[in-house]
Amino acid sequence: MTTRTTDNIGAPQVHRAETRESTETKSAYKTTELIVYVLAVLGVLIASAIVDNSFGADPAWRYVTYLTVGYMISRGLAKAGSREPYRD
């Protein structure tokens, strides 16, 4: 939020808001990233339980690890540059 005023000689001055009301990113539990991550993990684990021996527990947990690393990287990128809290 900016407001414009003039000084004594008519030159414009810009005043910026001093405080922020909220952070740049949402909390993790409020994002669609978390929902997609949980659904993907459940899908991998259910598929490994349903499919025969070609897709067992070892590859399933490897894929869950890949999904977890990807989720952590995406949250890290989303939170980069944001500072918490913006509360008084």
C-alpha cells in the first residue's frame, strides 16, 4: 500500500506501509502440494499392495522416498525468502 503526498515545495513523496500483514506462503497443511503428496504416496503404497510380485515393497518405498524428497524441495523453494511471523 502506498500513499502519495507532497512536501513544502510540491515534490511528490511516496510513503510505503511499514508492516506486512501476512507471510508470502501458506502453511504446509493449507496447500494443495500436501494433498497431492499424500495422495501420491497412498497411490504408490496401494499399487504395491495390489500388483503382483513385479512391484513389491522395495520399489514402492523407494518411490515414496523420491516423492518425499521432491515435496521437501518444493516446500523449501516455496518458503525461500519468506519470513515468519509477521505478527505484532
